[in-house]
Amino acid sequence: MDHRLVSDSGNDDYLRPRRCEIGEVRNGRPHRRPLARPPRVFLYSHDTYGLGHLRRNLAIAEHLLAREPAFSVRLLTGSPVIGSWTLPEGLDVTALPPVVKTGVETYAPRDSTLPFGLVKAYREALILGAVIAERPDIFLVDHAPAGMNAELLSTLAFIRREIPGTQVMLGLRDIIDSPGTVREIWDQQGIIPLLENLYDRILVYGSRLLFDVVENYGIPARVAAKLSYCGYVARPRKRAGSAPIGAQPVFLVTAGGGEDGYFLMEAYLKALAILPAGLARSRIVTGPLMSAAQRRALDALAAGDPDIEIISSTTDLPTMLEQADLVIAMGGYNTSVEIVASGKPAILVPRAAPRAEQRMRAAMLAQLGLVLSLEQGPELDVRLARLVETALAGTKSRAPRYALDLDGASRVGDLFEAVTQAETGKLEAAE
């Protein structure tokens, strides 16, 4: 099931990168491997819920493939929509049988006719087989150090034992959940020993000045020494100043994959009934993973209004953001970062559960003045309508969008280049 899928500074720069030294030593010996071929990078994305991990990995892959010289990049993904996604040219993909997260560290196959044990074993075999066949120079794991239900452990042990020249790295978004919850889960799952023994580096997709993962998650010094802040990862903007799609202002409403975004879109459509008629044209992107029943309910609420366009998904959110006058979204990492990168006025309505991550991120961005935020709760439609009016009244940001370091993908590429070229030296990393 290994497929090749190819598709056509002033006072405001207080969060600018600072220089930090990267180590080039593995087990006390310099890591040097001159390469006569493009460096091979594997990106692992377990993708058990939503689109966030897939989108972040594609942003990194797109940058790596566009560098000069380019990397060879393979994406290992369990996303159920990978076959319909627009992929960077030259990207190799190993499609893993998709599973869905059903609870804390519990999963089920999206194909309910298959036993979970069989699906997990097949995923594990595909991952290990790809590593054995191609022997990557860098293996970057997104978010889950052990993989889905510990499916990576055999591969990580094999790399450490048989191809120790491979650099194993973990990429973490800065805010995972509330610090107490992360510490508890990491303790239960033995994550710290795993990071100490099987990982060479930890890349944080964020800024230490905004969220210090070492302090918040209780990472000990021996593991913190492997850590670099890379800045926030955003997909490159496709074009500047995309043409408007009509005379009316455009409100874009998006909720990532859509599995948990119905509450926001229902509240928005009810808020439109409170706002003046004809105020704007609405583009609602439900997400490809929203259930058919919820999609039908939204269609009924829209009631054939010609100013409301409901579509299931987009693979080019940056262009839609360029065309919008106001964005209303949840607080997922990728959507939030891309909104800030677009510079468009935005209202974030984070989900309340199962993690505190989105609420924490929305509050952080609101405190910086980059977005307006609204909590779930009673009369969400009424409160959302009022906040839309506030946004349209011209509330100004207190900080420019470049208060966030948005060059994370490039900085990941710089680190990869330094590692594969065995250049001991300096690398800029956001702090």
C-alpha cells in the first residue's frame, strides 16, 4: 500500500528569533554522513482525528521539496482524506489504514468491518517496511512520540539498533493541553524516558516567550537539552491579494476537519438571523469529516439563502483567507496560525473539550490582540452576533501579525540541512 502521489525590526519584533547552538553529537561521536543523493526525510503523521497533523506535515513537506537543493520526502499518514488532498509535487506517500480516536488513547478502525488489532499490525508493518527499504536520514514524528497506540515503538527500536545514523526527531505544537493534563499523561505513558532514549531532537512549533514547554510540561534538563523552538508552522501563501469573490463582504467560517465543528456553524447560521439581512456573503467550510446528518442540518438552517455557500472542504485555505473580510473559526493550531499569517480580522470560538488546547491558544492570541475570542456556552449565537458587529466596527489589533514568528517550516528545513550536511554550527531558532 505504498503509493507515490504527485500533484500538479523595531519595538514590534520582540518575538524575533535568537540564535542558539544545535548539537551534532550522537552518543558522544560527531554525526557525519556526506550524502551523494538528496537527504531522505520521513514525516510520520498518525492522523486519528481532524486534519491538523496532516496540514502541518504538508506545510513542512512543501517547504522541504521547494528548497535548493530539495530533500526527498515521504509522508506516512493515516488520514482518511489523503487520496483527495492536493499534495506538493514530488511528495511520496505511504497511506496507512485510517483509524479514529474514540477516547483517551483508545482507537477504532474507520472501516468498522476490520478488527483493530489487524489494522494496527498492518500500519506498524507498513511503517517499519518503509524504513527498512529506504533507510531515511531523518525520521520526524508529529505530536505522538510512541505513535498511534504505540505503533512506532518497533520502528524506533529498529532505527536505534540498525541504522543509528538516522536522526529521530519529534515535532510538537507548543500547546498540547493544560500543563497538568500533559504531565499526567506523559507520566502514565512513560513519555520522558522515551524522549530520552529514542529521540535525538525535539522541535517545538512555537515560541518559548509565548509558551515555555520545558516549564509547563516539567521536561527535565537531560531532555530539554534536545529541544529547539522553531517558530510557528504555516503553509506558504499561494498568492498575494487574491481577487474578491463579489461586491459584498465575505465571512469565512471554518472548523478544520469538521468532526467537532458543528456547534460553531450552527451558532453562526443562527447569528445571521440576528444580524442585518444582506450584511455579508457567507462561505462555510464544514470540513470533510463532518457527518452527513450534521451537514444536512446546516443545509436546513441555511434554508436556500443565496448569500450562504456551504462547501465540504478546501485544500487551499490560504487563498480562501485572502478572499475573506472576516474569519470565524475554532482554535486549532493550523487554522489559527494561517489566520494570523493572513492578517485578516478573526473571531475564534474554541471547542470546550476534550482538551484545553484550543481555549488556551485562543486566549493567548486574543491577549496579543491578533484575534477576538469567544467561549462556548449559553446563547452562543447571540454573543457571536455581537462580536461580529464588534469586528466590523474596526477593532484594531494591538500587535502586528509578525509578532508571531511564522517561519517555522523554513527553520525546520535549516535544521535538517545542517544535520544532513554534518555542519556543526549555529541555527536560528525562535525563543
